Amino acid sequence: MINKFFKNEKFDPKNNGLNLIRLLLALCVIVTHGFALTGASSGVTVGAIDLGAWAVTGFFAISGYLIMASRTNNRLAPYLLKRIARIIPAYLVCLLAVVLLFAPLAHLLMHGSLSGYLTTPPTPVDYFLSNANLAMVVGNYNIGDTLSLVPFSNTWNGVLYTLYYEFLCYLIIGFLMVLSIVRRHPKIICWLFVISAILPFVIQAQYAALSPHDSSNGLSALLNIARFLPIFLGGAAVYVLKDKLINKFDFKLVVLSVVVVVAANFIPHINYSEMGFLSPFILYILFWISIKIRSLRISRFTRQNDISYGIYIYGWVIQQMVMVLVINGLLPSLSIWLDILLVAIITAVFAALSWVFVEKPILNRAKTI
């Protein structure tokens, strides 16, 4: 048993626990936002950085690896089609779910009728149209006054802004690989990662004064790219070096990665915007875990049913809706952990519906085009 645990094994792209890990990371985001959205005094931190930031870093690192693999094995047009199919349809349906289900219910509970729902600014049409291009606009995170009474007011979905940067990373990788010099010398991606990982430390002083959630603010958007791009490129760099790192997995490198990640918590004043340089080390740890858990029944299930994206995009919405129900006396006030458990269960239902009726059919269709 112990020998199997420390055994050096090869990563199998078709037989691993990455989808389960992404599901767990999405649940970690729900835990972090559960504290923020219920008005709890403090959340869960791991070292110097909150749990949600670690989870998002893991998400982007895994995505960087998988997207680099996808681009390497696909021409630009089918690559972009698959990326659009993965992100956009479920995102738009999530926006519509707020417009057609959650926000009207919140308005009805607050006012006793739906009168004024369609006309109180920002209107449902404003919310959908201004955010449909992924660039979440801070002034249109809300619909009317539907969330004016909850602890974290006027924000129906505060996680969707990250998808804008995820998709930008898709485009950057996609068009970088158009360049013949990058195709001939893919290790250029590794050097781009090193350069990008330095940038957040250089610009941190300016970043603190800006809203990280406003993609419409040019400088804020640029600084967010500086946060997310190195995480993504770190994952892409691991793919470039997969023959040395992943295909010949070495437990000694896992230990080294753990040491680096732990030591990073002792860097003075480090925060989530400067975590990009840890991306390859975090990814290496996650890949090792994915090998060890791949035989679990739930790993086999999540390989066929990836609800992690749905968990991510619906978690915040469900938490806000639960708070609306609590404020209106339709749910009792719960302890923070019971609240998070309830939100996770309800979110899983919506995530499963999203996977079965939106994501999976569209992804299957995209593969045939």
C-alpha cells in the first residue's frame, strides 16, 4: 500500500482524476464565497491566501495544460469552436437563469408582485446584454433592487468575470501557436510564463486601487490579465515539458513542489494576484493526486460527467438566492457550514442540469463539426 502511494506513475490523459479535482476546486470556491455572501467575519485561508484563490489558481493551471494540449492537436478553427462550445452556451444559460428565474423570484418576494421588474434599472435586458460578451460590467452585476437587502448586495454572480480572462487565455494560446517559431520551438511558452509571472509583482502597488471584477475598465482588465495569464501559461508550460515532467512522474518533484508552495506563504505581503509563479508547482501536485484517485468510483463518474463548470458558475447565484429566502423568512438562518452544504447540494442539481441539457450535447456536437 505504502509502496503504491510513493510509486512513480505515468499520467494517463484518458484515465485520471482531473475532473474530480476540478469539482473539488469548484466546491472550494463555494466555501470561500459562502463566508463572503453570508456576511461572516472571515473565511477559510490556507497559509497566507484564502481557499478560493488557491482553487481558482488550480482551475487556471489545469486549464492551461488542457488547452495547450487541445491547441497542439487541433488547427485554429476547430480549436476555437471547441473553446466557444465549452464556455459560452452554459454561460449564457446561467445569465438567463438569473433573468428568468432567480431575479424575478427575488423581486416577487420583495415587492409582492412582478410589477416593475422589467423596468427598474439595471433592467433584466441590461443585465443580459451588457454581460453576454463575457466582459462582466460592474454596474450591471445586479437586476433592479432584487439584491438590495442581502449581506453582499447588488451582485448576482461575482465569479463570471474570471471567464472573460479564461477565454482571453484561450485566444492567446490559440494565436501564439499560429506563429511558426512557437510551433517549432514550443519552449518559448515556458519563457513567456517566466516573464508573465514577474509582472504581477511589478504592478501590485497599482492593482490594489482598482476593482478586480471590472472588465470594462481597461487598466483593471490589463492587470487582471497579468494575474491570470501566468497561471494559465504555467499549465501550458507543464504540457510543453510533459515528456520530462508528466510522462515520467517523479515523487521527489512532488515533494519539491509542496515545499515551494508552502514556502511561498512566507513571502512578505504575498496575495492572490501574485500566485502565478506557483502554477507549475500546484499543477504538478494536482496531477500526482489525480493519478492516485483515478480508480475511485467517483473519479470514473466525473470522467464521463464533468459538472465542475456548472458548480463554478451557479454557486454564487444559489448562495444569493438562499440569502434572499432567509431574509424573507422562507428559510431559517443557518450556521455557515450548514448554509454552505445546502448551497453545494442545490448548486450540484443545477450543475447536473447544465451538463446534461446544455454542455454535453453542445460539446458532442462541436466534436462532429
